[in-house]
Amino acid sequence: MILCNFFFCISLILFLITIGNLFIHFVFLLIPQPVLPLLNHTIKKKGEQGTLKKKGIRDHN
């Protein structure tokens, strides 16, 4: 009985993690375009400008 509950909890946690990942990707798809340069700017401040340039996201000012 305890073992069944343990496996149920693990599957539930994995399920929630998957749903969370899908939700995060969906939210990123819904971000309007003017926000992207702002994200680019903040990432440049942190000194990680190489990552965005590789992905092809450019600053449109």
C-alpha cells in the first residue's frame, strides 16, 4: 500500500513538471515582440550576449 502511494506521488510530480514545462514554453510563445529587445538588453547587462546572438534574436531599436 505504501509502495503504491510512493509510485503515485512520483508519477504525479513528473506529470506536474511536464505540464509546467509546456506552460512555460507556451508563455514564451505568447510574449509580444516589443518585449524581446528588452530581454536582450537585460541579458547583455549580465554579460551573456553570446547566447542570444547565436539564436538569431536581434535588437530592433
